[in-house]
Amino acid sequence: MSEKEKVDLEVETSEEVSQEVKKEQQNQEDVTVEEEPQLDEKEMLKNRIAELEDQYLRANAEFENMRKRLEKEKMSAVSYANEKFATDMLAIIDALDAASLLKESEDIKPEELFEKVKEGIDLTVDQFKKSFEKHGIEPVDTDGDFDPNFHNAVMQVDSEDKKSGEILQVFQKGYKIKDRVLRPAMVSIVK
């Protein structure tokens, strides 16, 4: 090979190498350009995931706090559910305390004392009835036929005045609060 051919071959080879290098650089630039947005996109997704995790943790903590607060309020409501009823009973206990302090003196005769005590008991019973009514507590109806949902039959008696299954006598009053029976009435019924 001549000198000239050697030089031409080297020029061609160097041009090929140069073109190959340029292609490689171009490929690297393309890869770098493509990777940069991918890195930015990955970073954005990581940030979004972190943000969503934070929102989830905060929402969960808020839910737990609300649940605990509602549980505490529920316990408080249960503990103090009878507060109004108990307040209404205070006047009645005061009346009974005042009646227990009455005693026979020179000014009051035994017959008058008995009448005052009976009057005090009647007033106290009226206060009980008013308080019960105010809170939805009412006596169970005992007029008419026996109802096992509201009455407890302790005796069966023959009677010519009433028909079978009717209530003849009430031994103990029953009470209900709204539709729920607190205590059934204890009754005797006709056979």
C-alpha cells in the first residue's frame, strides 16, 4: 500500500470514527434528555406519594380524635342521663324530710298531726306523679282485659261480675316509660 492510500484510509477511518463518536454523543444527549424528564417525573411522583401519605395520616388521626371525643361525650351522656329526673326528685325528698321533722307539740293535737302528715303524703304523691308525667313515666292501664305484656297475673279468681280474662284486682301498680314497661302491674284475673 502506498503512502497516499494509507493516508486516505486513515482519513476515512478517522471520519468514520468521528461520525461514530458524534452518533454516540447524540445518543447520549438523547438519553440524557429523556432521563432528565423521567427523573423529574419520578421526583414529582415521590413528592405526590409523600403528600398523599401525609394527608392520609392526618385524616386518620382526625378520625381517631373524633371517635375518642364522641366516645367521651357518649359516656358523659350516659353518666348524666338521669340528671333532670334527679333534679325533679329533689323537691320530693325535701317534702319528705320536712314531714319527718314534724312532731307532736303542745300546739298541735295528735289528730291534727295525723291530718297534716296525710296531707303532706298526698302532696308528695302528687309531686311524684307530676315528675313521672314530665319524664314520660305513666302507670300501666289496668282497666279491661289482661295483657301479658303489661300485667303479671298472680291469681285467677271466679267472678260473676266480670268475664273471663278481665282484671279483677290490682295488687301493685305497674309503670311504663313511653312504650317500655318498667314494672308490670301485679293483678288477679277472672278465670
